[in-house]
Amino acid sequence: MDREFYTDVLIVGGGNAGLCAALAALEQGASVRVVEKAPRTERGGNSALTAHMRFAYNSVEDLIPLMDNVSDHDLKIIAERAPKHTEADLWDEAMRVTDGQSDPELLEIHVRESYRTVRWLREKGHSWVPAVANPTAGFVVMLNGGGYGLQERNFAYLERHNVPIHYETAATELIVDGRGRVVGVRALDPEGYVVFRAKAVVLACGGFEGNPDGFERY
């Protein structure tokens, strides 16, 4: 018989998207579990390999609350190189790098909510640092510690709040009730099959950066 766990919200995938979903659910008072295919030593997903996330800002003053102890010298360089990166700029940038294939409705949400999202991340313990050493870089601030630092802070936050993280656990199928509603996930871990039943399931496992077939298809 499969082992079973019960939770309010089940997150499938331990990248930044999944962990932010876990943080948001926890913020609302829900019980949360995270299912992650990778072992603990390789956790973080592709998010851990990044350095920056794109977001809109209207002035250098918008960046200051994201950073700790930024110098006047660095602020001057930031103001010279990229005094603003507006929502229109972010929209155009996304459409350019995707050859116009971004979903307009989803992109509009991303653009509109991007700055509020990084402020929310700041409240969760994240910070940014100036990225002014390389004059050819496409951004002027980066995550403190890069993507690795981002993910380590995310995991540490969840661990402090006693959120179970099931490593080496690969989701194999969705559990659907008689009304067609997803009510859980069946997964495989080193001990065998396990069932996670949940009021809500968040699939945050759509990254295919490490999948050659996905790269070719998409």
C-alpha cells in the first residue's frame, strides 16, 4: 500500500517559482509540502544557476529599497547606465527575446506585477547588490549571492517554518476525483510510491532547460 501524506497545498518542483508559491501559501496560513525530484545536494533547479531576474522600475529610487548599504558611487553608475527600466521596456524586451511568442495575457501580468514581486521577495529576506563591475552587463543590479543565494534563502525560510521538502521524489501522476478536480499527486521516492493528497496542487515543474528533447521541441 502506498504511503500517504495530507496537506493544504502541495508544490511540485523546487525551483524559485515553486518555492515562492510555497512561501505565498505559507503566508496565507496553509500547510505546505514540496516535492522535488533532485536530491538535496542538487536542489534549486535552474533558478540556482541564474544571477538576476528582470523587473520593471521607474527610477533609481525604486532600486534603493532592494539593496543594503549601496554606495553613492554605485548609485551614480546605475543612474548613468540604466536610470529606469519601465513596464514598456520589460514588455518589449520579453517580446524581443521570444520572437513575439510570449503569451500576451501572462506577459501583461508579469510586467505589471514584477516590481511588487521583488519588493515581496525583499520582505522574505532577499536582497540585491549593484552589478556595475561589468559595463557590458545587461542589468545594473543582481541578486545577492546570485540564483544559488536566492534558492538557499528560500529553502532556509521554508525549513525555519517546518515545511516538509521531499527530495528525490518524482511526481508520476495526478490524482483526480470524480468531478475532474486534481486532489493530489502520486510520486516515486527511493522507498517506493507515495501519495500526497492536497486541497490545491501547484505544478511548478515546467522548466525544460536540462531536457534536450524539450529544447528541440520548444
